[in-house]
Amino acid sequence: MFAHYNVKFWEFPDTNLCPPIPSRVDYIHHLADLLKQSGINKNINVLDIGTGASCIYPVLGNAEYDWGFVGTDIDEKSLRYAQKIILKNGLENAITLRHQINSSNILKGVLKASDKFSAAICNPPFYKSEIEAEEATMKKLKGLKNGIEAGVRNFSGTHNELWYKGGEKAFIHNYLYESYLFKNQCFWFSTLVSKKDLIRGIRVSLKKIGATEIRVINMGQGNKISRIVAWTFR
């Protein structure tokens, strides 16, 4: 992080999600390719939904492509740590943060009428509840033949980062609907999708709300397979 991306300061609590850098950079590179194919290569401004305490996508996107960012989050504490990262790296003119006060909303309440974005990115919460997150951890550990005390996860992450009522599916479909409400303010909307079986439903929903183009971009890091779904109303 420090050597490859000229980052001087990148600190946040151990309780927050510590993102794997390679997969985050992959998302940024795929998004850059998508914007280039669309003829968007100047004055790029990106909305990062759920930027988190690490502020990872804005930091990487600015380092790699000199993009501007607006990062949103529902956790004020996370935003305070993200702001410290921004200031310590001299990025206050490139990255701004906004607090989403309503956890039921994705875009409503944080987007302004004057906002124009080249793209929006999102890494949605994966689990439906803390119980589901802990069960998934125990399953992983069993597969690794390792032991852990009940109630302790082998990964970091606050509840806002890891789970959402209805899980990944509910979060993404809420995002799809709200993207339609702001369709003229962002060229490409996008999200990571962990569960492959959600893709068909996402396509159906996007066609219903009038998306003119839908892209599914596969990503792979080690044993983990994920994908980006991107859509536009242009």
C-alpha cells in the first residue's frame, strides 16, 4: 500500500474491515476500462457507496488514475477515520465525504441535485445478520480444521460493513431502485456481487427499470471468485 500507491498514512481500528488491496485495485482497473470504452477519460468523479474507515477505493482510485471521489457511509466514526486518512495524505481537494443518516437509503439523502458522477462503486454488505456472519466464519474454520471461541470472527468488520437486513440481495436491489431515481446524475452505476445466483434477478430488475446497458465483469483473486455488475441509463 505504502510503496506501490505513494500512501503516507493508512490507519484505522482493528475492528473495521481491512480490505484486501489486490481485489480493490482490480475493481478500480475494470472501472477504468469501462469508462475508457465509454469515451469518459477526463475529469472523472466517482461516488463510493460505503467508503468505510479505510477509504480504500478513493485512495487507490486517486493514486492510480487521479480520479476525484465522494465517499458516503452511515457510520460517523468510520468517516472520521477516513477523513484522517484523506488529510494525512493531502487528498482533501480530491476526496470528500458525506454522512448517510438513514440506513435504509443508499443514494437518497446524500446526493445533491447538482451532483454529476462518471461512475458509482459499491461493495455491499454480504450477510443478513451477525449470526449468519459468525456461522460463516465457523464453517470456514471447520474447513481449515482450526478452532476459535464462539462469537469471535476470524475477520474484522463492523456490523454496518458486514451485514444488512435481507443481506446482499436486499441491499443491491435497493441500490438498483435508487439508481433509477438518480439516473441522470451518474453515467455508470456498479456494484460487486459475491453470489453468482443473484445475477439473473439483477438483470431482470435492471431491464424493468429501463437500464440501457448492463455489463457483468468477472473478477478472480486466489480462490475467491466475484463479479462486478455495471449498468447505465444513458
